[in-house]
Amino acid sequence: MIRAFFAIDLPAGFLEEIGRLQDKLKKTGADVRWVRPEGVHLTLKFLGNVGETTAAALAAAVREVCAAHPRLTLTLAGTGVFPDRRRPRVVWLGLQGDLDALARLQLDLERAAEAFGFEPEKRAFNAHLTLGRVRSGRGMLDLLTALDGLEPSPLSFKAAEVRLIRSDLKPSGAVYTTLETCPLGGGQTGPEPNILCPPGRAEVKEES
């Protein structure tokens, strides 16, 4: 058995911006377990524990689903907490752009997974990136005030694929390994398929 999920990986520029925002929020001293920037993904479907054979068969079905959906342009926008400011549990970074198309893709992934016996997510899909998880109410007022004044850089990128990612929990944190790649729009996967689009400029490949 493996622990796995389907997600869209983020380009390096997004991860750098996530680190910058987290550094600002950490100064509040709030009791939050911050997610390492390299561990942040746009999760579309969490599978939990799954057999490797089932995971491979599901990935093949998801590859067909992704081929029928277009590539997506997504932009960083806004921050907040779930479920609400009175009971914050998750600190998130928001997205805007092709969100309707993203929701349709996520719904089709849910349906594909359901055909393999996975329970559908009961909560409505809300596209976001998890920055951290609240452990206690310490420093929460300062954190909420900081979030109100936080302005993410409006970085955009063209999402070109969905990945099946294995998560191995280690004492030092989760280790992520891509098991399968499912191109969107039937396109071929290049060496850097998720392309960063700096504000005010044409799309360029993010430099390694």
C-alpha cells in the first residue's frame, strides 16, 4: 500500500513566493505548523492508502480524463483561513484564473476515482494552496491582522499536467515522489511542463 494523491505541481517561482509570504506570517509568532514550500501542491484528489496496482489503473483512467481538459492559467490571489476567522484551522493562499475549468477537471477526477471505489469528497472543491495548519489560538489575532495586509505577487502559470504523487511520511517531513504524469489537453509533457508567466510578460519557461 502507498499513500497517494493527484495534484498539480507548482513552478519554482510560486514556491519562492510561498516562502516569502510564510516568512512574513511567521513573524507574528502564531502557533502554526507551516508547510515547507517544496511540499505545497494544488491537490485535486487525495486518495489516502491505496494499492500500487489500483493506483496505476486509476492513473490510466485519469490520463484519459486529463486529455479531455484544457491547460489552465492560474494566478496567485488573496489569503485567508478555513473554516472561518472565529475557528481558523488552515491558512491558505488563493488562486484566480481558469477556476471554472479547474473545478470541472477536479469533478471528473472525483468521478474517475469513485469508479475505483474511492469515496467522493463531501465538501465543495475550493482551489487553494495550504500554507500552514493552526495548532492553537496563540498569536491568532496578530496572524489574522497580518493576513489582512498580505499581498501575494500576482504570479501566473500555465498548468499543463496532473501528477499522481506518492507521499512517504518521515520524521523530517513528507517525501513526495511523482508516480504518473497525466498531460492536460492531450499535449506532450516537456522537461518543464508547468510554465511560469511573469506579470506583464509573455509566457516563458521557468529557469532551472
